[in-house]
Amino acid sequence: MRGKQRPQGRDVWLDTARQALIEEGTAGVEIKKLAKRLGASRSSFYWFFKNRAQLLEELVGYWAQTSTVTL
């Protein structure tokens, strides 16, 4: 049996994309790079997102939801 796999889901992909954006800028938010970080196949990305553009669009909303504090 292979090693324990990390749970995959939309929020996991978004959180990983957010972390990649912080560390590498937009160049780090590529499907292949994110899949490698997650230990997942690139095809699993398409289960949750139509393309990279959709990921980036949702990342903006996710960033606002998880990274801002109500004053």
C-alpha cells in the first residue's frame, strides 16, 4: 500500500494555491506545481475547477474570506 494520501477537496486546492501565491507569486499558482505540493495528479484538479482561470477567480474570494478581519 502506498503512503497515506492527504485529503483532496476544493478547499485543500484553494489553501494550497493561497500558500503558493504567498511563497512564489502568481507563477507558483500553476496546476502542475499545486498537484506536486499536494501529492495529487493534475487530473484531480479538474474535478473541482474548470481551468486555472477559475481557480484564480475563486482564490480571490477565498483569500478575502480567510485572510481578512472585520474591523
